[in-house]
Amino acid sequence: MVETPLQTSDESGYSPYTVEFKEKTCSCGKWQIYRFPCSHAIVVCHHLRESPITTADPRFFTETYRAQYNNQYFPVSHKEHWLYAGWRIIGDPSKITILRGRRRARRMHNEMDASYAEERTDGSDCRETKTEQVDADDYSNSTDESDEIEKIEIYVKEEENNGSCCEVEQTVVFPPNPQFPKPEAPSGVLIVYTEGAKKSESLSKIKRSNSSPESDIQKPEIGKFFRDKSNSLSAAISKRLSLLTNDNGVDSYKRKVSNVTELNLSGFKVTVLLPMSTITSSQQTPGHYCCLLNSTNKDSTAVRSYFRDRKLSYIEINIDVYPTREKELIERTGSSVVPQIFFNEKLLGGLVALNSLRNCGLFDERMNELLCRKCHDDAPAPPVYGFDDPEEKNEDGIIMEVRLLRQRLPIQDRLIKMKIVKNCFSASETVEVLIHQFGCGRKKAVEMGKQLARRHFIHHVFRENEFEDGNHFYRFLEHEPFIPRCHNFRGSINDLEPKSATLISQKLAKIMSAIVESYASEDGFHLDYMGISNSEEFRRYVNLIQDLQRVDISTLKASERLAFFLNLHNAMVIHGVISVGHPGTSLIDRRSFNSDFLYIIGGSPFSVTTIVDGVLRCNGRAPYSFTKPFGSGDKRLELVLPQSNPLIQFGICNGSKSSPPVRFFTPHAVESELKFAAREFLQRDGIQVDLAKRTVRLTRIFKWFSADFGQEKEILRWIIDYLDATKAGLLSHLSCDGGVVHIV
């Protein structure tokens, strides 16, 4: 470490440079510009016995490059599939300037110029008249008819020079599109009319030069005549084609409808034109419905169903997705009870008020009365998509030590126990860096290392111990070999203070319940994955799962852990189908999907298989497998549930046709919700009883996980509690008469 500036010299030895090693600066400026040590900084590194590689910016490392391109990128679709954005860019003609060209020479004319003056008929010589007429036909290609009036502004600036000559400065403004309404010309602006135009106002007498004709109408040359006809024909064809290609005659509404937003940019004018359906609906019903509700309330579900069945468009504000709107709900209604229905700014009430209006037949009358008025500014604002709720974000208390170690430690590949271990560092090097930087004792440095391991910033390469001084090797969490397959890792580790596992579990359940409520079928067996991927709820879910990287799951109770991993499993399946595609029906593809799609949770990797077989089934063997998910000494064994519950098989959805419908659970009622899920699944098509053949057909779940349900007779006794009276009676008769029962 360099406490004072160190003076070094270049090759000539005459120009000293100052190197600040702590700040990573050099007076030559190269270290700051290129973020890589210059030659003077390398000299200092050798003097301090430091590796110059550790002083380079982390963006030069291979790990950073791999992490940057670790995410999945989707190519842009063909232009034919692009959606209409609702606006288009129109060039502002006033911003377009025409160069005047070479300046004419100022010389005295004589008799040799007489023949040249007779040939000129455009009247462009302005030396004597102080004005200049510009033919606008050379610059306009959008004329509809030959007799259309074109307006060109000409500004004349005179500068007397000894009373003999003047200088003319002109600005040519392109005429606007002929379909635009033409404003009145301001006073003091000269208006020139083209051929065939009817003069609607009297023009002041223009003094012309001697070389220009007396008539205001110019005689076009033969080339100009054909050019004018060609421009008129081209403009007429272009206009006809634009009318044919423009749907519903939107151009005609551009002048009639005032509901158009204009954005003025530098050099452009962006006009946002609403679609025809939006314009018509806004003119007919300026107001709207607004419903504040949540995802788990039955009354909220009934309100959604009522509006959807009647095909009424409404604005839904889900306080589970937008928790900051709950404060607004309390201010408007005086309570946090949902649902609450608003007609514009008027509060209608909850489900009881809606049923009262519907039963007495006053709903339509009240609706038309309120919605025919323009929506007031006091009405609940629609939710804003793409923005997270403001919340306090604090960095971890030991983040400074982590950043120091990331820069100073020599991270490299090593041969340990006859294995090549990549991107690791030794414990002794870590302790030395901490002692050197913070001036503490060796015991204090070891305790700091243990704290880093508890916060899941570093781990032993073989997960053998927490942190010990000596010849032990560790690696940072972002250098773990499983990190590239973790889909909640987005380029860097979350260095913020870890959030409570209970809070993350509650947010996860609310967001995913909102997704199921909005994008699942009524029976829950079908999901709109495309709609989910583009939804605000899924965007917030992707941001939420980043908080799982260093969360402490061991603080959850058994029931909370059961609900958390059930919800996380179902959410991972949805995320996996969206990210890597549906696994299909093949057993090999499904096994690859369940084992390769990972999340990093509490510093450890978790797949769909490890969650089901390792955590929920108490580290049981998967079907057709001979090994357990967690080996002895695995840290993840601490998260295994105390006992296996067969009901979990009816709460997990693996995306196949035979799996139970997707659902999400609450920690305080997870047991009763699992029983309800099992009863619903078995009563639908989970079991078939054939009394004549003494055969019972069960779903394949009982065959795959027979170790959880027990032997055949035990399975039948277990199923009876979850069947309706008819099937339960048939099954009881078969199992109690002493005959042989065939289970298929």
C-alpha cells in the first residue's frame, strides 16, 4: 500500500509521475482513462509486491464477460409482426434549409450583358428591385392540383453600401402537406401565387427588374411544363395509394378528431394518432370502471367474473401487485377491505353494492348516467407499468470488505485433490489482505472471513467448512460453476442487505396468485404463457427472485417452508417454460428440464428436482433413480422438511397434462389447501372404480411415488377420505369384502 505519492520517471528520466495506488490514479492519466494499470502503476505494483492484474478494472475479466452474455437474448421478429405503436414521425419542413449556392460576383454590367439579359425570363435578378421571386415548384412534390396556392415566405434585408448596392438575404420555407389546414398568413409576409391560382386578396404592386416580363404569370418552358404535369400525376397516385392502404380512413380523422397528442422534438414533429376504436369509444364513453381488489379474495374473483361475463372493459388495480395503492384505497374508502368499485371518481362499493344494483335492475341506468360524463381528475389513476415501487435499499454491512477482496485477491485456477478448481483463492491470502487493509489481528481477520461465508459471499470449493485459516481454498459466489445455469442471476450478485425470507415468501405468493387469476383458465389446467411473459406481474416476479440469492431460508417455520417451496416450484416451472420452452412429453427431455433449470437460493443451487425430492419429500429418491438429491454433508439438508407429506403431490404442477392444476398456497392454511387440492383432483379424474371387474384405475402419481403412499391396500384406505360418497362407497365395498382388488 502506498501511503504517500510515489515519484516514478519515464525512459528519459526527466518527467516524474505521481501514482496514487489507493485511488488507482496516475498523473499521466492513462490509468483513469483505460481502467488498466499504466507502466508507472506496474512499477509501483512490483515495488509493493502486488499483482498488476488485481488493479485492473473487473470489466476486463473473463468472468465479467461471461456473466454479461449469460442471459438469453431473443432476436427481433420480422417487420410484418411488429405492432402499431400509435404514432409516426413527420419531418418538419421549417427545419429544412436550402443552401443558396455560390455568391454572385459584384461587378458593373456593360453592353456585353445585354444578350444574356434578354434570354432570362425568370426575373431572378434582384440587384435593382431589392426583392427576389422563388419558384416553389422546384422544391414541392406534394401538390394535388395544378391550381393549388403555394405560399413562400421571403424576407428581404437591405444594407446600404454608399447608396449604390444592396445585399439580399432570403429564407425559403417549404410549404406544408396540402392535406393540413392552411393557416392565415401573418401581416408583413409576401405571398406569391402559382399559375392558374385564383387571387383571393389584392397584392401590393411589386416593382420588377428590367429583365422580367410585365405580366405576373410566367411562361413556363417546355421542360418545366412536363415536370409540373409529372409531379401532379405522381402526387395524385401517391394520395390514392395512401388512402387505400390506410385502414378505416384514419387520415380523414386526423383533421376532425382533436384527441391527438403532438410531441415537439428537435428537428421533428411526432404526431400520436389514436386508433379508430379508441377514438370512437372515448367519444361515446369518456368514463371508465376502476376496481381495486386482490388475488386471494373470493369477492374479488366474483367481481372479475361479473365484468368479464358481461364483456365490460374495466381498469383493475391489484393491491397484491401494486402494494403502494393500498394507502390510496384506505384514503378513499376509510378501510383496506377489497373489492372496491369506482365509476369514474364515484365510489360504488363492494360486491354487496354491485349485487344490489344488479338485482334491482338499476346497474345499467347508473352506469350510463356516470360513464357518459367525462372522467374527473380525482378518479383512481390506472396503474403504471414498467416501474418498481419505491423502497429503501441498503447495501450489506460488509460490502466494503467484499469489494476489497474482489480487487486484491489473486483469483486463479488451482490443482486441489487431483482436481482442477477454477477461480479460487486461499484462506491465508484472504487473511493477509484483511490484516494489511484493516490493521486487525489474525483472529479478527478469520472472524471476518466467517462472516463473509455466513452471508454467502464466499464458499469453500468443496463445501467442507465455513471458513478456516490455512491451506483451504474458497471462491466467490459469482464464480461458482453452477452460476451460468441459474436463471435468477443477472450478471452480478445482489449486494444489498438480504431481505426477510417471510417477506419474500409473501410477495412470491401474491404475485404468482395474481398471474394465475389473470392468465389461467377457469379449471387452472391451461396457462397463457405468452401473456404472462409480457405482463407486469411477471416482470416484478423476475426482479423479486434476485433477492433469493443470499436469503436465509432456515429462519422459516415448517409450514412456512412447505408453502414457500411449493409456490417456488410452481413458479419455476412457469418461468422455465417461458425461458427455455415446454419440456414436452419425453421422459428424457422432462428430466433434463427438471434438473438443469436452476435458481440460486441462499448461496446454493436448487432445481425443480431438488425442491420436490430433496426438500418436500425429505431427500427421497426420484422415480427411476438410485441416488438421493442431497449427499451427506450437504448444507441444503438443513432445509429438508421434518416429515414427508403425500399431499404435496397434488399441490405441485410440473406442466404436464396429467399433473394437478397450478395453484399457490398461504403459510397459515397450507395443510387445508393441500387437502382441498387432493379432493378436487381425485374427484375429477384421479380414480375410476369398476365394480364388475374389481379394478381400480389410479393416476400415475400413485405409481411414481408409491414410497410416499405405501402399499396397495394402504393407498386405497388413504384415498377414501378424499372421494365423494359414491366412489368412497364402491371403494369401501371392494376393500372390505376380502376379494382381490386389481389396481391399475
